Amino acid sequence: MATVFMKWLETNPKDYERGIRLITLGRITRIREKIAAEYVKPGNQVLDLGSGTGELTRMIAAAGAQVSAVDASPGMLDEAEEKIQAAELDQQVRFHQLDAAMIDEVFEPQSFDLIICSMVFSALQPELQRYLLQTFPQLLTPNGKVVIVDESLPKSWFNRSLYKLRRGALTVLTWLLTRTIFSQPLADTRAIFSKAGYNTQLISSYLGSSLTIFEAQPGSVPVEFHQLVGRLHHAPSLLTLFKDLLELFFRIMPPYPKTKAGLYAVGQPDAQSAVLVTGNYDLTVRRLVKAIDGKLNAWVLVVDTAGINVWCSAGAGYFSAEKVISAIKTARLDKVVSHKTMILPQLAANGVDGWKIREATGCEVTWGPVRAEDIPGYLDRQGQKTEDMRLVRFPLLDRLEMLTAVLSFYALIILLPVLFFWRENFWPVTLALVGIGLFYAIFLPWIPGKDGLVKSLPLSLIVLAGYLVYSLLGPPASLQTEFNWGVGLVGLSVFTAAELQGCSPLMRGEQANWIAEGIIAIVLGLIYFLVPATLGWN
């Protein structure tokens, strides 16, 4: 529940506590009070990992502990700092904005008597979970403990069914708000920690065992995890063809197909082999492997980008320096390669701060070629890019591919209402939508304007001119019918140009147009209803 809403709540820190109380049906307050009362003693050093807006941090500090509050969200930490200052507890709390993978870099060994992970562990990728499981024993004092509060998948079929019903509704709402699907609950919290050598104990459970508190204490012999996820090969088959078709027609519909994040081998790489960094969108990874398999031996470090492609995830903040730093550390690259050079995609440069990666890991960041097929030549040239390797293009085949991906989804939004309410116009509207889309995709480079919304103006004029020719040569129609079609075609033109721009690496992100699109839609709607009423049309 909480992990489903997390992204939306993190973007609205002031609503965070209200949201968390709602989705835990008020149990979170009781859980926090229990932790502060039973686990915290005056003078304890406590790490609150994923501290959010600081409600638990405040309770721990009020119980007399010295707290290090860690969160990756600056907005959350600002809200927490205000709360702590209002409670006059700022002498007992230190705030740290950093990724969870960096805690061993910031804090000294045996710094904490208690580490608390409240509603955060299930939101982490498995490789980061494993990394933290290896890191916690270093940071804890000899008798230190970890307390985990999180979603757990109930074992009984009845409780599990109720939980899935609740979570399913929240998943749909979260997708509508954020266009993103979030992490799954922990399948078995005790097993995750036990496999890492911890002694675990269930303290309490709530909401049909879907919300649990576990206590874990490191064992005497820590467990080391193998850092290599597996090997990748380019092996075309009916299955990969089916995947390609699915990812062509349903590319922008979550849940996005993902490759498990982590370190992979292509060929037979050694300690000197190149490290290629990419996002975890399945098609991105498979196309990268296709470009290099059989041509070079390399390590591929797959970063968790929420299953979004490199360019879009970098622009939206899912492919960031923090994500790359976390991937480097959790893969323990220093144990795999002897060099410090990471090759990142050029199209990720709009969202990844290379200097931050250098400062945090000591790794040298280089930006590879735009296209994956140029990587072997790029490495043959010792990392020197030709001008052609730097040039960003959006050729016709790519434009048609992205047109198909976008229309496969958005056409449903437009055509389903037409099918139900204006059935006689279904096929004409379908042909108009496909025709405008094809025209725009083919002639995109020559339509004036850099922004999709700007391009929609000449596109609308061209479409209206085409419709005028059709009206003059085709069967006669009433003036009101011609007017209605004119308004509708302008709407389709604006929608097509504005939405398709988000698929082009030559333009800025499509999300910036949503408000403008909404305003234009309202204006067109008013014209559609007011003009006939003013002119007295039936």
C-alpha cells in the first residue's frame, strides 16, 4: 500500500503523513509509538533510513536518542527539519540527503545501536536490499539491531486476497496520478534477512499480516552475495519477436517490461573490459546486447530506471547520478574490474551529473555514442567519438516506430468514446487519426517549429487545407458538419504533434505540453458548443 503511493506522496511532502496514515488505516502512528517506546533508550545512536517527513525521527529524538535521518528527497527533509525545529529537538537530529547505498561512505563503522527502515525496504531494488544487508552489520555496534516496518505479502489466501484488492485499487490510482507502477511487497521479510545471516523475530503484524514489524540482529558470520546477475546473449527467437511486438504496441503502457537491475557479462569480459551503463527497460537492454554481442567482451551495468528508456528516464529523473552511484556500489564493481571508467549513454547526459558520480565513487564518466551499434567502433577508437557518433538523429523508421507505440495507446482513449457515442463516425475518425499521425511522422523534419505544440499550428493548417479539398471534391455536407469536422481535425492535429514530440530526442519532453494541451482542448470545446448555439444551428 505505502509503496504504491510513495512516488506521489514524495512529490507532495505536506500531504505525506496524511497519505501514509490513510493507506495504513492509521496503524502507522501506533507502530511508530511502539518503536520509540520499546526500542529506543536515552543516548542511543539511531539511523532512521528513509526518514520521510520526520514523524518517526521526532518520536525517536523525543525518547532521548541521537538520530541520523537519511532520505533521498530534499522536499521530505525540508519538511522533517521544520518539524524537528518546532519540537526543539534539532540538537539531537542530523539530516542527510543521500541515496541508501551511500550510508557506508558517510557513517563510520559501529556508529549505531539501532537502524530503522520504516516503509522503505520494499521500495528498494533487490540488489540494493542485498547491499544494505551486507552494510548494516558494519554500521551497528556489537549488540545493535535492525527494525523493519514494511508491507509483507500475507501467507493465508484470505488475507492475501483482501490485501491484493486493496493494493490493486491503489495501484490504479497511482498510475493515474504518476503514470508509474511501484514496488511489490516483501514476499517473506524473515527469509530475506535470514538468508543474509541475520537472526530475525516477528514483533507485530497488522491489517491481516500485510503490515509487519520485524527485529533483525546480524549473525556472527556475515553472508556475501555474488554481484554478477548473469550473462546476456543476443538470441533471436519467436519469444523475442513476440516481446518486440508487445513492446512496439504497448510501449507506453505500464507495467513497463524490465530487465533485472545489476551487473551482467556479455561475452567473456575480464578485469580490463569496458563497463557499459544503461537503463533497465527490457528493449533498451536487448538492443544494446544485440549491438555488442559477438563483437566485444564487456560488462553491462543495468541501472534501475523504473523500466523507462534511457532518454525519457534521464529527463524524468529516473536515470540519475544517484541511481548510477547506487548501481556501482551494489554491484561491487571494485571487486570485478581493475579500472575506474564507466561508459554512459550520451542521451542520458540531460539527467545524469557525471561529476557527482566521480566525486562519490572515484569512477571516470565518459559519454558513449548516441547509437548502440556504434559502441564497438567507439571502443576500437579508444573512446574517441567521431562527429557521426555524436549526432542525434530521428530517422523515418524511428519516427514510424514511435508513432505506432503512441497511437496504440492514445488511439484507444480517443476512439473508444467515438465508438460508444458517435459510432457512425468511428472509421472516419480512425482514418483521420492514422492519416494525421503518418503525415506528421513522415514530414516532421520539414514542419516549421522546434516544439511539438508549435508544430501543431502548421500541421492544423495543412490538415484543414486537405479537408477543404476533400469537401470540395467529395459528397456535399451541411455547414455545421463541416464546422464540426474542422474543430475535430484541429484537436487531433494538436494532440498528435504535442504527444509525439515526447518520442523524439530532438525535442524537449512531452509533459511540458499537458497544461497547454488542456487549455487548447477547453478552447476548442467552447468553440464547438458556443458557435452552433450563437448561429442557431440545431
